[in-house]
Amino acid sequence: MARVKNVRIGVIVVSLGVALAVIALPSAATAATVADGPINLGSATPFGVLAGSAVTNTGPTIVNGELGVSPGTAISGFPPGTSGIVHPTDSVAQQAKADLLTAYNVAASLTPTTQGLGDLAGLSLTPGVYSGGELSLNGTLTLAGTATSVWVFQAASTLITGSASHVVLTGGASACNVFWKVGSSATLASATDFVGTVMAQQSITAVTGATVQGRLLASTGAVTLDTNVITTPTACADATGTLISSSDSPEVTSAAPTDATVGTPYSFTLVSSGTPAPSYVISSGALPAGLSLDSATGVISGTPTTAGTATFTVTASNEVGSPQNSIYSIATAAAAAAAAPAPAPSPVVLDVPAATLPNTGTNALPLVAVGAVLFVVGSVMITRRRAHRH
């Protein structure tokens, strides 16, 4: 009995030892790193554009945020582009690049909740970490969540969007909490409406008319822009995770623009709420030929030169919350045909007989003859008188 009892005790001790050993070992099914909040960008947070080698721009790009480059020094195209504070290889840009590297590595270390993705078009994704080799977007991607939801996308190589692709946020989701880690380079095609902070190991290109609610941050290469609007999110969660909300985001309240006429001066003012006052840009499409938009006042003015209907998107942004896109159309009518001038009246000719002028002068011939006779008679009489005296 004593032996049986000792065996039983031994079995129990062995079992406990195995259990403790198993508990001590890491579980292969548990992620070493999970996404438990937004990626901390550190001093890179206020940057709308940050590059390693150069920043180049074409056209009236608007960067609602700071702009910098390090260790490169080349920044070109500003103006006509505009931005917040520019940091050309200064200590601020250097520290931002260091913090970008840290943020990039954190994003790369997260364990994906879904792997093997390619084209994201047509998907509606809940918060999580999503990975793939070459990520693309040729259509619309929907991110459904709340203001504190976080999405991290991991592209092992490239991120490329198709023309007019869109990232749509629903349920109160915020551009503050969308991050794209790109192993090589990213390209946002024309008229793409993109959301999130792009952290590319190499370069980033935004083609004509692409807009970004987020940031374009390139570690080693260049950021190339062309008539873009990049708006850095500012209504984001603070370090404690408390959401900072704002009621001062821009909201376009304008009615539809009035119609125009070729050759007639035109003026229409876009109206928006929000503090500070928003700026405006045509983010896609174009105004009628002859018209232009004042980005500061929102006045569309000029003299149209071509009949037809122009459809365009106006983006209003004020660095608070997310910018608002509004689609408008202006119909331009042809100039009214000028009325033909009335023929000049024919001159009136009156059939009046020639008038006979009255004889207001004197016929001098008879008077001359009489005078001559008198002269002769007088002369004879004088001659005879003198002869008689002698």
C-alpha cells in the first residue's frame, strides 16, 4: 500500500512539473506584439510631408501641416505650393526622421489579423492589422469603426492605387488612426482620395489631383507632389487615449453655384463654417474655362470663354479634423446672338420748285449814261464861258 501511495504522489508531482513547464513556454498561437492603440509618430506627428532625399512639387499643392526633408536638402515647387512650417534639414526634421523610423518598425512588428491581401477594392474592414505583399486599391475601401478604432496595413513591397480610388471612413472612424507601412515605395494615382499616414521605406508619389487625409512620410527617398491636398489630422487621441474632438472642422454650406454665360463676368462665393476659416482647392475636375478660384476667400470669378457644363470637386480644409469634399457643376450658356442693326433710313427728298429770288439790286447802266451826258454838257458850257471872257 505504501508503494502504491508513493507512486501516486510521484505521478502527481510529475504532472505538476509538466504543467508548470508548459505554462512557462511561450505560446506559438499568441502574437508577440498586438495593436493596442495608434502608432506613436513622436515628433513626426505635425508633418504632412517628410522625405529623406527631396520634396518636389508641381502646381498649387496645399500641405495642411509641416513639411521637411532630412538628410537631403532639396525642396522645390513651394511656391506655387503652400505648406505650414518648412524644415529643410534642420534639427526638427532630423528628429522627425528618427521618430519615423521607430514608428515604422513598430508598425512592421505587429502580428497581422489577416494576411495575404492584394487589391483592397470592395472590402469593408473592421479594425485590425492587415498584411500583403503588394497592396493595391483599384476602387473603394471602407473602414468601419469608431473614433478610437485603429487600422494598420503592412505592404511588404509596394502600395499602388488606381485613378479615382477612395478610402471611406464610416461609423465615426478617424484618419488619425489609419497607418500604412510600405516596404518599398507608394504611388497614389490621379484623383485618389486617400486616408491614413503612409510610412514608406523608400519614396512616395502623389499623382495629379490626389488628396490625402493623413501624411506622406518617406524614409530614404523623395516625396513627389502634383496639385495635391495633404491634410494632417489634428483632432486625434492624446497620449492617454482620450479623444480630442472639435466642432470647428470645415463644413461647406454653399448652395449650388449659379449658371454662367460666355463673355459675361461671373462671380460666386463658396461659404463654409469652421474655425479657423478654411481654404479651398479644386481637388478634381476643373472650373469652366476663364474662371478661377481664390483659395483664401472661396470666390469663383472670371469671364467664361466656352459654353458647356463643368463638374468639379472643391476641398475645404482648415487643419482641424478632416477636410470636406463637395461636388459642384456650373453650366455655361453661349452668348446671346447680337441683334442685327436696323437699316439707316433713306434721306427724304422734297419736290420743291426752285425759288425765284427777289430783285434786290439796281440796274446801273441808265445812270451811267445820264451821268456821261451831263458831264459832256457841263464841260461845253464851261469852255464857252471862258471863251466869252476873253
